[in-house]
Amino acid sequence: MSKNRIIVFVKNAVLGKAKTRLAKTIGDEEALNVYLELLEITKNEVSKLDAEKEVWYAWNIGKNDIWDKETFEKKVQIDGDLGAKMKDAFKKGFEDKCDKIVLIGSDCPTLTSSIMEQAFEKLNTHDVVFGPSKDGGYYLIGMSSFKPEVLENINWSTELVMNQTQQRAEEHKISLAKLEHLNDIDNEQDWNEYLANKV
């Protein structure tokens, strides 16, 4: 039986710290409410998966929040850029004898459990899998073995992220699969579009 793990990276839901780009136009309080909704959507989808579940906080482990400790093991991201944080999470997972690890953020309300399942399936035949987002980054990354090279020398938080990651994979002969494009929620327009298209 293969050991699969899903890791969710979250920001601590603190007023003034959550969704700061969104907050510039809708205010801190409303941005926090949006983020809490995004967390709830993410948790509900992740809960459907048959895999070990971990939630990694940006600062300190959240107490009495939506992530119940019976379902989710709680950890804290290391200091450093996003690449260093993700590399650490993958490294520890493979040291823990995981066969496949998928890591997601909490900014993509259209990311469903079935898309995450597709990611695990693609790892049967690929080294890494990505869910590209429309802003040039990605909403999901998965690995079937530790491939830190795809997380190195990347201009994080820019529209170059996915392209540079693809280049790293090609340079190191790492086989790469992609899922469908989805949209992260970064600003008010993203959120309004999501609400408009919500069934």
C-alpha cells in the first residue's frame, strides 16, 4: 500500500496579515473573511482524500481553528523563501517514507479533491506534477521522489515561476506532468470572478 501525503500551506488567519494584496482594495477585515472562506473550501476538499494530511502554518501552530488535529497533523514552515519552505516539507515527507507527496496552498477555491487525486495518479508515471495558475505560478506541486532542483533559483511571486520551474525540470531530466490551469485569489478582481462563476 503506497503512502501518500497531502500538505496544505496556510497563512495564519490574522487581521492585517491575510490576503494583503486583496486588502488594499477591500480592507483588512473583508480580506480576512475571504481568506477564512478559502481555508474552509480547501479543508473540505482535502478532507475527501485518502491520504495522510498535514497543515503547515506560516508562523505558529493555530489553536482551536478549523484544522482538527484528529485529521491534520500540524507543523510550522521554516524561515526562508517559498522554495526553501516547500523543499523542507518535501524532504521531511520523503524521509518519513512517503511514496507520493502533493503540496497545495489555500488560495485556489476551484481546486477540487478530484484534481488532487489526478495529481497523485500522474505521479505514478512522472517525477513531479504541477497545477499551473493563470498568474504564471502554480497552485499545486507534487513529487514521487525528492527533486529539490525544481524549487531552486526561481523568482518567487512573479509571473516567471512556472516557466522557470519547467526549465529546471528540463535541465535536470526530471519528468513533469501538468494539470489544468486554475486561478488563485490574489486580488479583488480574482475574487469577483470566482463569485460570478460559482454555481
